[in-house]
Amino acid sequence: MSSTASPLAAPEPWDLVAPEYVRELLPVFETFARDALSRTGAGAGHRVVDVAAGPGTLSLLAARLGVQVTAVDFSPQMIAFLRERAAKEGLNIDTRIGDGMALELAEKSFDAAYSMFGLMFFPDRPRGFRELYRVLRPGGRAVVSSWQPMQNSRSINVFFQSLAELMGGSGGPRDGKMPLSDPETCEQEMSSAGFSQVAVHQVSASAEYPSTVAMVDVMVRSTAPIVLLAKAMGEAWPALHQALTEKIRATLGDGPQAIHFQAYLTAGIR
């Protein structure tokens, strides 16, 4: 069964958010990427594919270990940042603009496969899982990460609840539901693609900010759906941004604040 299409299933929001995504969220996403790499045992000489690679958080970590990396993303801007970062470090990464649901890669050609917070937004998630399975050699391992429900992180929940209230209920998923946001669905969808020994792991990372205003500013600049909303609203956005900041301050106080990012990392073997 296909998942409901998300606005995040198109390149535009990721193209728009790419610079701030790299600048603000890299340490958080490196925590999850390191965990994913450790669960597959990827090392020097192994071939891996990073699907929906974004700016290359996992790809660069793997390449520094001597892993042969193929990175695929549908956002030209994200791939541009990945290539720039790899070039600065002298790392050789095979970067491709492409569709994670239709990988132009040979079957049974990789030792490990990853999709870090990407496959969760695919319009057809089962197809995405099947593609990871197809390109893995027998015995190869895959890791797919997704977010836990928003209510598991108070700061994130307050942010999106406040935005939804200001927009009359249309600012975000008010029940905190996101794709692949429960362990049962994570396990079922990976298993249905053919993977065995599927296990779901809970992993967390935190980011700290000196004030509530600073935290909201970072979330506004580095969160893809919010950047897309700001573009759509145009001149009306600054007033909403200010109202959102004040509403969150009224709930959380002036700070300092921390965002606790809670994820599921689902691992399986072909």
C-alpha cells in the first residue's frame, strides 16, 4: 500500500532549505548517521549506497572510513552541497541526482544501504524499501531512519502545535503523526520488502540554544516544510513568524532551550 503523498516528496523544499540544513542540523544528523553505520559494520573497501542522501551527512562519514559510497538524492541543491563538501576533503563519492524509488543501480551490488530521514517521505514507501533490498547483495544490511511522534519531543511538539493553532489547524500534523512513526509500521514495511532479522532501535540526539527566540529562528530556517510555507506566504510570513515566536515563548519561557530529536532506526538483512 502506498503512503499519502507529502509536500516533502518533491525536491523544492529541500533545495530551499539546503544551506541552513547543513549549517544548523549537521551535528544532530551525524549522531544518527554514525549509529546507522555502526549497525551495518561498513568499513574500508565496502560498497554502500546512501539513498535520499541530502547534503551527505552519512556519505561523508562513510567515505572518511574508506568506504566506497554512492549517494543519491532528488534535490540538485543537496547534491551540490554534498559534492562541495566532499571536494573540500578530497573524498571520492559517486553522487547522483535520482529517484530513490527507481534507483539506476545494478541489483545485488552493495554491502549496505541507508536512507536517513528520506524514505519516510517517499510517495510509495514499499517501493523504496524494495529498491534498497534489490541493490543489496545477499547478506547485505540496510538501515532506514524515521522520526518518532512529535509529542516525544516537547519543543518540537510545542512549535508545530503553536503553528497549527495560529493557522487555524493547518500548520502541521496536530496529532504528531509522521510517516514510519511507530515501531510496528517500521518493522512491517521493511519485512514486507523481503528483509529478515528486522529490528527497530530508538536513538536520540539533542541540540541546545541560548534562548527560545534562537531556537525558533533555527527551526524556521532549517525545517523544510516551514521554509516552503514561508516562501508561499511571502510578505505575510514575518508577522506569522513573530506571532509564532511569542506564542512559543509564552509556553516555554525565554530559555535557554533544547530540542530533543527522537528517531527510529530500522535495520534488516537481505
